[in-house]
Amino acid sequence: MSDLDEEALARWMRGSIPGGPALRTVDKFAGGQSNPTYRIGTAGGTYVLRRKPFGRLLPSAHAVEREFRLMSALHPTGFPVPRPVALCEDQAVIGSAFYLMEMVEGRTFWDGTLPALSKADRHACYEAMIDTVAALHSIDPRTVGLGDFGRPGKYVARQVDRWTKQYRAAQTEDIPEVEKLIEWLPSTLPEQADASIIHGDYRIDNLIFAADRPQVRAVLDWELATIGDPLADFAYLAMCWVMPRDGRAGLADVDLAGTGVPTLEEIVARYCAATGRSGLPDLHWYFAYNLFRAVGIIQGIKKRVIDGNASSPQAAETVARLLPIARAGWMQARIAGASG
């Protein structure tokens, strides 16, 4: 038995999806600490349902409605996102807003070293990942109806303010490195050259690759997407190259030449070539900023663990990374020129 009201969901599906497919199975996906996600089996095929978490939520968090709108705008362009099916904003159905999208079959890689692949395929998968985020940043938001999806200017300034507030709202302890970042980041903001659609959580385990080739079939988990600074988005991915190997996305301790995974310099060069940039001089500032964002996200998960409404059984493991990530963020700030 799932934690959804399956009878209410079945009634809604009959009235909201063309053909009114009969609900057969509901299975919750493992992994992910944010919006609970389920595989929905029907007589007509398989869907994926994403809902807001149970319990009290922080302001502006878990906006599944925005995810649905964004995917609805991107899917017709050919950018790899699942086909959105239907949105339900009536909380009376299953207790929160939710949406259905198509189930995209393929491979999900949780370990950034891609141990199951050949050296050539590892390199090709990473190149596909870089090319996909560059393609996203090249879409004009106005041409796809997303001109009002976010305020384009002063993105990182607003994000630093937002994640400071989110951190304070969920704060459970005092961490000196976080306090230093809260003071340093707003006073050293880099100039934003342009604005684009950004994913906000672009990393290898949020992608589905084709089963038989190094091609990105779908980009998932658009909860943090908005209009903003594409360099902040790219730097979030590039940050994996300075994060310790942890069985997930971290690559800092990996023998890149031996495994076929591109170097940080190679992925920066490929992204710059695809987007017409000459270089990324503020990369370590963006690393510090993105690690601060990660602190805000993990602190929110920690608060949900304490409150008893965390979505994933891996939430406690994620929470254990809070202090190391805070310290890594301050280290990157020091590399970028911070003192103290």
C-alpha cells in the first residue's frame, strides 16, 4: 500500500487524462529528498507522479506547478524533458498539488565515475551532459513562453538572499563557515553577463541516458529551475570536479585520465565553445555560492528529518554531509579571495 490515496488518484485520472486510463499500480521511487515521486502503472501505459512533500513546508519550496509549466514549455522544442501529461492543483485529491509526466526509459547513473561503462563511453556521456546544459542555456526564455518565469537580473544576489532566509528558517545549529559565507557572498557578487533558463540542480543522477548509447534522453527534477545566471548553473555541475569522491557525483579524487572522465578544464572549454564564452574567471566564487545553496537545501532536509516528514530513507545520510559541505564552501571562498 502506498502513501497516496489511490482511489482518489484513480478518480482524478479517469476525469483528467485522455482515455481515462485505469490505475493499476503505485510504487514510490527510492532516492531523492525533495518532492516524493511515484511510478504509476495504468492500463494504457506508465506515468510518473511528482507531488509536494507531506507536512508543513518552507515558503516557495517544492513548487511542482512551476516544474510542470517549465516542462510544458521545453518539451515542444525538442529539449530532452519528459512529456508532461496533467497537473492537479486541487489539494483535496491526494493532499497536495501534483503532476503526471511520461515515464522515460533508460539508464540513471548514481556514481559519477560511471564504473559500468567503457572509457570511451564515460567520456562521451560527460560530453553529452555538457552539451545538454549548454543547449538549455541557449534557449531564449521569451520564445518558449517563459519570459516571466523568473527575474533575469541580479540572480545570484537574490539567490544568496533566498538561501540565507531558507537556511535561517530551517536552522537547527550554529555553523561558523555558514556564517562567514552569509557575510562574504553578498559583498563579492560577480557581474551577471546574461540570463537564461537554468535547471538549478543539474548533475548526472538527474539525467536519464539512452540504454544503448551516450545520449541524454531526459533531464529530471526541475524544482529549482528559473531564469537566471547560466554560469551559476554550469558551476553547480562543474563543482563535482572539486568535490571528494563519495560514490555519487564527486570526482576530485578520481584518476580522470585513467577512467576517461573529462577534466575540469576540458568541460569548461567544451561549455565555453558551445555558448560562445572565452572563459569562466569567477568559477571558484560560483563554487562557494553553489556549496552555500547545497547547505541551504540540506538544512531544509535536516529540519524535515527532525519534524518527521523527510521523503527519502537516505535523508539522514544526506544530512550528515551538512558540515563537510559548509567547510568546502568556505574553502572555495578562500580560493576565490576571501580572508578569515
